[in-house]
Amino acid sequence: MNTDHQVHLPTEIVLEIVRFVAANDDEDRQGTLYACCLISRQWYSAAVAFLYEDPRLDVGQAFQKFTTTICPSISARRSKLNLGCLVRRLDLGRLVHHSSNSRTARLLGRVKENLEVFIAPRVSFSVASIPALSKCLKLRHLDLALVGDPIPITLLEKSLRNLHQLISLRLPQFTSFTVPEETQLRLPPHLERLQISGSFSQSTVSFCSWPSSLKSLTLLNCVDLSVSSLGAILSTPLLSDTLKSLTISYANRGLQPESITMIPVFLPGLLLLNVPGDLVEESFFDLLNTLSPPVALQTLELDHPCSDPSLNFEASSLLTALHRGLSNLLSIGFSQTFVTDQTFLEHEDIDDVLLQRTTENSSLLPGVYYF
């Protein structure tokens, strides 16, 4: 009796198996999905979309093989399958010298149809890629933070203006916002999260059209965040109405304690504020206590310091503010840099006050935490 026969599974079962494999975000995911594609035509049909939707390209020759398949040379035989339309997330952030400016531009042109997430590489993304990027109309998350080549903000702004599904944008680290006077910069209309880096003039910021959907702003590696420069950004009336989260990294130049002190005045509706801990002084809490009604702030994070590894305010000032200007605060985070035996004991008193507060937000736990 011949027992050599092929076992056939219903397509529904095969799909469930493939979905299970694809849900595992580990090193073996891509190799396992590739193995699934080799089993049979049925398995290939079920697994190929998952294989290409989020390719891992930083291991071995993966990037070269991927680009050869997606955008082969003119002389190569082209596949009848449009595999580029299956790519939804393209992460080139870990690549160094794997690509070139022209190759990245060609690759974007081939995956533009359904691309939702793009993380650009440092050395092989340039002005040449902008036209292809502007055609990725389904893009939702765009990360250009690693890009080393300067890209004119006017060119970048025009290319992104029509990306109506874009909700998260990290600008290149050397972005220059210096543009001719009266030039209106329009950010993508439905943008919710924005990271700004580089340099900008106060006049340029005043002519920037901030989207009414913007909820989160991060300032990182900015050349000048002095009181006047930061004030030019935060004093925008629209931001006061919409912004709920503000992060100001220690990796900014020109930061002063006065820059931090004025934030609650300009943005009383903030729910989360993350700033360098050593720039928060007594004046920050003194000003908070004069505001009526109290600010809406629920989470305050005192992050890595700019220079001084110690806090420049008394714990008693923070405790007083918790009953006045920070009466809505639910949690406060301290960078591990500021934790000593003495401050740990002081934080226990702060923690006791916060733990007595209730919240309707189940994802936000009251109290003191460290990061």
C-alpha cells in the first residue's frame, strides 16, 4: 500500500498558521514566513503578503536581495507580481552603506502604493528621494530623524503637504527653517505628532501653519532654544488649544531655566511635559502657583539633565505645588540620574500625595516613577 501522499490543509487553517507566525515580532519571523512560502503554492499565496509587509533588511544580504526583487535592473527579467504593493512598513534606519541616494529613491517609487511607515537611512536619503516620497499617499508615519543630508524645508513641506493620512512626522536632524519672509509653511493637515530638529528663525515659526490636529511636539537637537526662540513656538494660539504632550530633550542648545518656567503659561492645557530636570527651578513652581485655574498637567517627567546631575528645587516646593498649581498632577517621573538616598526619601512624601488621587484614565497610574 502506497502511503506517500500530500497532506492538504484548508486554506483557512493555513491562513491562521501564517497569521500566528507573522504576529511574532522576533528574529525568526522573516525566515519562518519565507519557509512557509516554499511549501506549496497554497502556502505561498497565504504567506507572501505577510513576508513583504514588514521586511527586516539589516541582516546579512537581506537588503540587496530585497531591492533586487522589488526594483530589478532594466536588463533583468521582471516578475509579473507587483510585490512592492505588499510593503506597508519600510525600515531603513539600521542601514549604513547598504544603499545609495538613487537606489533609495527607486525603492520608494516601487513601494509607494500601500506604504504606511517609512524610516529613512542616514546616508542614502537625499533630495532625490523627495519626489517619490510625495507619492506615498497612504503614508501615516514618516521618520527622517537620522537623515544627514540637509533638505530645504520648503521642498520638504511641499512634498508632504498632500499626505493627508500622515499623522506622525520626525524631521531631519539638520532641518533649517530659515525661509524668505512671509513664506507660509503648511504642515500635513492631519498631523498629530511632530518632532522638530535643526535651526529656525522666530519669524519663520510665526508664519508656520500648525495643523489643528497636532497633539504631541518633541524638540530635539535644535540649535537655539533660548527663551525668545522657544517662546516664538509655544506662544502660537493654536498650540495652546490643541497640544497635549511636549518633550524638550537635553540635546538642545541654548536651553535656559527661564525657557522651562514659561511653558505652563503658554500651554496650560498640556497633559504631559518632559523636560531636562536640572532646568526646573523654584521659579517654575512659584509661577505655577499663581495660575488660576490650575494647569491641566497630569504627568511631569524630569528627564536627563543638560549639565547638572542634581535638582535645583526643594521637594517642599513641589509638594506645595501639588496642592495648588499642580492639583491635577497624577504622576511624576524622575531620571535615574537624580536618584540618591536623600531624594528617594523625599519622593516617598510626593508619592503619598499622588497615590491619594483618583483617575478615570486606566492607563495612567498615580505616583512617582523612575526611568
